[in-house]
Amino acid sequence: MIGVDGKQLGVLSLGEAINLARANSVDLVEIAATANPPVCRLVDFGKFRYEQAKKDKESKKHHHANKVKEIQLSPKIDPHDLGVKLTHAIDFLCEEMKVKVVLKFRGREMAHTEFGFQLITKFLKEIAPYGHPDSTPKLIGRAINVMLSPLPRNKRAKNPREPESDGKPNQQLHDQNHKPENHAPSPPHEPKPQNPPSNSGNGDGGFGNNPFQQL
């Protein structure tokens, strides 16, 4: 049994545990059913569920952080392609994933590895608002490798690819709910009541325009 303050209370019978929970105005929650004997805790059940949800959220965040995405570069990469690679790396970092950047040399490119390090330095400078290198870039074999980790959410820049909420939908809804009066639809036109036909001077049943009058 675990008490309200988190201290061990020893092994108690079910009746003693229930009475202790009632005395402290808390719930008796089983937290380890497979243990022998089962482990219970005196805690407010609503608070217990909140703590469990918080732990689950943290575990999912760490699960994403364990994922590693790889970005491959080359010393002669086109500037447009470099921008695309940078955008992908930013997306991964904003999703709480690690990014492994690998710049591979081919053939005689190994004679000028300084160009590769310059490109890696430029890449790290552009991605600095979103992530930081775990260590300095290193030349391993025929490739430069560096691992990037996402910055904390409160210190990380916003992903430029995410849509910005500028309030336009709310403004449109406001405009629809507050239309000017001069644009309000006019009420439907009602026909004027017609005066009943006069039957004065007609002795044929009261029709003013009797089609049989001339017969």
C-alpha cells in the first residue's frame, strides 16, 4: 500500500485499505495488479488520471525524439536542392525527431574536403533556429557526419511551412454576422388587393366583364 504522501504503508488487508481511503477522503487505486501482493495507492482518482495522461504524453514525445531521419548532401549540390533538403530537415526537427546529416565525397572530391565542411557549416547556420548539433561534424571514411537534435519547443522557431492563423476566417464570420442594413434583402412584394368587381348595372349574376353579355 502506498499512502497519499507517496510513502510505503506496508501490506494491508482489503478492508483496512478501504477504511484508510475513506478516512483520507481519497480513492483506492490499483496500480500494479500483477504484483504479489497487488500494489494499491491512496490518491484522488481524477488527479491520478491527469498524471497518467501527462506521463503518456511525455513518453510519446520521447518516442518521437528517438526517431532519426537522414539528410544526404554532396559538395556540388545545387542551391535549390540544398534548400529542399534544409526544408525537410526543419520539418523533422519541428516534429521532435533527430536529423543525421551526411555529406558524401566521390572520387577526387576527397582532395578538397574543406568545401564539404564549408557546406556543412552553412547548413548548420541555417538550421540553428530549429536544432543544434550534438557534436562537431566529423569526417568518417568518405563522408562528413553530424547529428542534430531539436531545440526545446519554447526556444525553437516556428516552422515556416505551418499555416499562420491571421484571424481571416473569424473576420469573414464577423462580416457575415454584421452585414450593413442597406444590403439586407428586401421583403417580398405583396400584390395589392384588388377591389371586388362592382355588380351595379349588371343583372347577370354580378360579373363586371361577363363573356356572355354580348350573346
